[in-house]
Amino acid sequence: MSYHTVEAIDCNGDLVTFMEYVILLGQDNRSLAGRLVHFHLVGRISLWSCKQCDTWVWKFNFNAQFTCNSLSSMLDELSAVAHNNTEPTIINKLIPQKIGIFMWRAIKNKLPVRSELDKRGIDLHSTRCPVCDEDIESLQHILLKCKVASEVWELIRKWWNFDMIRFVSIPELSKASSPSRSSSIDSFIWQAVVWVSSYLIWKNRNDHVFGNTTLSPPKIVSDIQSRCFEWINCRSKKVRLEWLLWITDPLHSIRNVQVKEGIG
């Protein structure tokens, strides 16, 4: 989100300055979607002038008060129009924003896997998976079906002591419902683990392709455990995980955590 100062003349001839919010919904729709959101957002903000004070009004909420939820709902509506998509934006506050952006790009199929680069006319020496060389590299392949990805998900299944975890598509990966179905806390933290796992599979793929590093599923899972532990404990004031319990029995760790009032 970027901010620009806009100046206008009010009914009394005085110069009024207010903030204009410009949000672009993806590179491919920069012109259309960008203008669409631009005009809708500017149209939602008004400056009321009176003798006593000036008041900001957010027209998208029934009580004229700005809230992040109302902005998120409006962006989902505009994104659905621009991208012909009705899926709502999913946010997980337990992990950094870059992970959420990564998953958003994955849902939109905007990550530069070889099959997508080839569709855009980029000359590649091969479109096969640079990790396993067993299939064309699509996003679903590199995150779910590739040999390394499959080993990572199997290790995560054993870590969480689930009978089975199976994601057949990227949207399922983004929703990441907990197989335990025991509590909302379990599901929220499980979703964070799945998103971080997907991000680190992709990151390690890139390190292998561009840095010639060796891919090790156990090392990737160890990184997933430590990053999730650090991020969850640092980003939530209401959840404190114990390290030894977290790496041996995460569900037990979550159920024994001290929670003041839900997830933060």
C-alpha cells in the first residue's frame, strides 16, 4: 500500500489535503485493478467540514468508522471483480507478512515456476523440475509432489503424529485445516506451520537452483520447527510454547500452552 497526498478545493475555496490510498492487485492487473481500487478507495473517504471540527468518514462501514476488517472485506470484493475470484483473503497473524504474501501469490499462481515462465515466452533450457527432474515444474509439483516436498510433508506428519495429511491443491494448502479438529488454536497454529513449510520448500528450491545448495528434508523440517516456534512466541502475546514439547509433541504443547483469551 502506498500513500499519496491529494489536494482539493472545498466549498469555501480553501485548500484541503487528504490521503489517497492506492493499492495494486498484482502486476498483471496493474492498470485495470489499480485504477479500480484507486477510485473505489478515494470514493470511500470524505472530509466533512463544519465550524467546530473536521471529521474523517469511512463510507464502507455502516457507522462511518474505519476498521481493518472493513478494508479487508472491500479489497476482497474488488479483487473478486478484477480477478474473477470469490475466495476471501486469509490472514494468519502468527507468522510474518512475507509468508502471507507468498501464499497469496501461490493461490494466484504468480510464483515463477518453470512451467509459468515458459507460458510467458521466457526461453528456458528445460521446464522439468530442477530438484527431482521427474516431471514438469508446476507450482503444485514443487510444493506438493516433488520428491523433496513429499519427504518434508511426511516428516511433518510424523512430527505432529497425524495418521495422514494430504493436500491435493494449492487452495487446500492455503486453508490448511487441522486433521486433529480439536480446537481453533490447533487449526490456527497448524495453518502457520503449513504456510511456513510451503515457504521454506520454495526458498530451499531457489537456494538449490541459484546457489547450488544441497536439499535436505530433515534440515528443512528442523528450520520449520525453529522458525514457527520463534515467530509464534514472538508475535502472539497470548501463546507461549515450550521448545522441547514443541519439537516432540506439538499438539500436546499447544494444549498445555497458557492462553489468556484465544489466539492473538
